[in-house]
Amino acid sequence: MYVPGKTWLHCLDPRAKLLLIVLLSTVLFGINSAWTVALVLGLVLFGFLTAKVPPSSLRAIAGPVLFIGCFTLFANAIAWGGQPADLSIVGVGISIAGVLRGFYFMTRLLALVSATSLLTLTTSPVALTDAITSILSPLRPLKVPVDDIALVFSIALRFIPTIADEADRIVIAQTARGAQFISGGLLTRIKAWIPVLVPLLVQLFRRADHLALAMESRCYTGQGRTRLRELQWRASDTVVVGVVVALCVLSWVLAFQGML
């Protein structure tokens, strides 16, 4: 999902971006307040506007998020287990308090997914892998395979879009052969996906085998690995992280005093 650019968010140190994601996630789930959700959404919206992310990338993110968000809203809106229903729609009891609670959960989920998507849109997989390696480097004296963990993470990020494209091609091929993925009962639709999953798994194992052979032919051992570009923490990274930390601390203080 990486979109190349030269904005301030693209130039921000990837370690700072990971730290910001941890801070925003902690605030989102540590403070039960709509104001904190609005704060995180505002910061994420500012990031999207200044990072100049193309609308096509936003549409690709919005689809799954809206589906999960609408399901969350619907599940909370229904009056379950004899709860009093404020109104009825097509014989289904709806609770106004449940609707508000579901909307809060939906916006919190939207804020979290949008923040992590902004990270992957403005950070290349290589830079993200280097950041994880740098963050986990203090664990090396404990015999933790930091480089191997970072390599696995990098490979996973690299092949997620490739696997998605292969799945789309298989679905199109099976549809052209008459397969029906959206019609029939639940069991029928599950069986329709078997001809997609089997060749997809075969392709996964084949790619893994080719990747292992390629790494062995290049004498990769994971020891003494060097990098083309070394990460450098700059003053601008400190300023950005400091501002977000100050906002998070302010939110915690206000929430502790009952003002949020």
C-alpha cells in the first residue's frame, strides 16, 4: 500500500511513526471518551491531508472498514436479551443507547485502522522492517532472532498484495467457469470457495519454495546483515513525537479529572 512521496510524513523516521501508532492506540483504548476518538481522528485526518494520499488508496481502505464498522453498529443497536427497545424496524427492536454505543465503537475502530493505514501508506516495507529491527535490537543479548523476525515481517508485508492479486485472478477464472460465490445458501457458498483456496495454497507453497532457493543461492544467513540506508533520528522527529505525547498526556489528565 506504500505511496511514494516527499511530504513531512513520508520523511518522518519510521521508528517515530511506530511510536505514534502505539501512543494513539493506547489513548484510543485506554480512555473511554468520545473526545479522545475525535482527537485521534483529527490527527489522522490531518495526516491524510498533508501526506497527499491519492483517493484510490482511501477507497481501498474504506471498503473493509465500513463493512466491519456497520456490522459493529448493527450488533450494538439491536436490543438483545429482553433489553428495552426504543423503536422497532421490520420487527427488530432498536435501542438508541445501543446505536450511540455502536457508533462510538465504529468510529474508534475507524480511527485505529486509519492510523495504521496511514503508516503503511507513507512508509516503505523496507523502512518499516528496519524500524522494527532497530526497536528490537536491545533483545539481541537475550538471543532473540531480531533479524529473522524483521525478515519474516518484511516478507509478509511484501507478499500480502501479491497473494490478494492471485486470489482475485483465481476468483475471476472460476467465475468464468460458472462458479457462484454470492448465490445459494451458506454451505453452498463455502463449497464454492474450495476451488479458490486449493490453487491459492499451492501457489503459496510454490512461492515459498522459490523464495527459499533464491535466498540460499545468495548465501543469505541472517548474520551481519547491512543496510543501504541507515535510519537517522532528527530534531523534527522529536518535535512531532513530543507534540503527540503532550496531547496524549493532556487527554489522560483530563480523563482522570473527569473532564472528558
